[in-house]
Amino acid sequence: MKNPVIRRLILALALLVTALGPLCLAQQQSKINIIAASPFKSPHILVDAAETFASIVRTESGGRISVKVIAGESSEEDVNIQCAQGLVDIQLTGGRPVEVFAPQYFFFNAPYVIKDYEHFLKVWNGPLGEKAKNQVFMNGSMISLGTVYRGLRQTTSNTPIRGPADLAGLKLRLPVVETWITVWKSLGTQPVPVPLPELYDSLKTGRAEASEGDLTQIVSFKLAEVQKELSLTNHLVAVGWVCANNGFYARLSPQDQVLVTTAMHRACAWATDKMKASENDLLNQLKAAGMRITQPDAGAIRDKAKQAVEGLFKTAWPVTTWAEVLAQ
């Protein structure tokens, strides 16, 4: 090339590309450390889901993306705040994100409203669910990455619960959730609001006489050590919600967003299948630990709760009706 100016420009450009090439490659391949938190202790299906997600992400990224799982160190309330503020990147938790950031849609996680997990998915993936997700996104700076079936919630106690009469005056440990407290009060219990980390001690010390929760919670908190009876009230379809901090998610490259989202969907599907397959095993595990299993008149208990549930749709959840939810 005869023009020395053009020749110098081409040489300079070539040197620049040579210098920037490794930098660009390093940025594309930079390591990412994700913090995923759950309020539940291992063994718990949501902790299992988090660890499975970590394994999938590590494999799919060739080790470039790692996940640190923090389990059972903070309450549901604190984990939700940490995720909303970006102190953790992902949370695998109960219904706290919906309760706080989309309270008018909290019927998704309330006693006696949803029939089963398949019914939940129909409503959650329909128009009502989309509106709830949008509320969580706008108010909570988080996006939904999936849900996990945690099983039906049951009731533990030291005396058997066979029907509504056995609930009268019972000091029942509940999470600090006002709508749940309303329903259980209508059933005659004396709710004792206790954060999840204090669940075991509240039952051991007698601060509470009974509790309610999914089987994985009952197992992971070793409640068989402090409760003799397990009554299959089937009062709530327990769901695990997986949310990511929006700032964390936005910082991922489009390719890594797809990788993380796909990996979490796979982990959620795996955990849901595992939970469905293991419910009988968990019951047998609790039996082996000394708990007696009672089949109460769940229909009679549900009927007594009906007035309170319908009242909550008028006051706390006015975006729809119980009849509309049940029809889907």
C-alpha cells in the first residue's frame, strides 16, 4: 500500500484489535458468583432445588458461574428483604414476595383457597398470576424464575385433631401472616405468630402447642422431637417461589440470562417431581420418628373456614373472588 497514512492507520487498528481481543474474551468469560438464599434448613425441597440449580449452572457454564447456597440462616421476612435489596441474588422461599409486594394476590398462598398444585399452576400462569408477577416486579424489584411444589400443609400437635372441635383454644404457631391468622382464628385456634427460625423452640418450650406446615418443613425442623401427632388437614397447597433480584438479573449478559433461567426451570421441575414422589416417604419417615398420623374431617374444617375466606376476598384480595379462582 503506497499511502503511508492509511498504512499507519491500518497498523494501529490491527494493534488495537490485538490488544482488546483478550479483554473482550475475558469479559465474555468472566466468572460470576451467585448467592441463592432460602429461609429453610436442609433437608428441604427448596434447598434441594437451590443445590440442583447450582450444579446445573456450574456444568452448563463450564465452571464459569458458581452458586453459593445459604440455607436456614435468616427468616422468610429477612430473606425477602435481602433479595429485594440485592444483598442476595436469588431467593427460594415461601409466599413472602407475593404477600409483601402483591398483597391483593396473596390468595395464591392462603388456607383453603387453592385445590391442588395443578390448579395453582392454572391460576398462576393465567391472567391473575401475570398481574401478581407484575406487581412483584414493580414493587419488589424482583422477577419470578419459577415455582416448586412443596406438598400439602398439615398440622402437628400433641393431641390428635379429628375435626373443628379439636381446634378450639389450641395455641397454634403460625408465620407472621395476617390473612392466615384471620382464617385460623375463625377455626377457634389461638394463633401464636412466630418467625420460622423460632418454630422448634416455640413448640419445645410450650409457647405454642401446635404448628402447621408442609412435610419437608416438619422433617427439616425435626418437629417429631417435640410433637406427637400429625393431622392431615391438607389446608394449603404449599408452593416455593423463586425470585431473582432485578438488578442482578439485568447485569447478566443475554446469554447468561437464558442459562440461569433455563437452569432454574430445570431445577424447579426436578424438585416438584421429587416432592410429588416423596410425600409418602416423608410420612413414613415421620411415622418412624414416632409421630401418629390422623385423618381428620378436613371437609368439616374447610366448611367452618369458608366465611372467613370469603370475607378476605372482599377485604384483602378484592381483585377477584373465591368462586372465580375455583372455576379455573
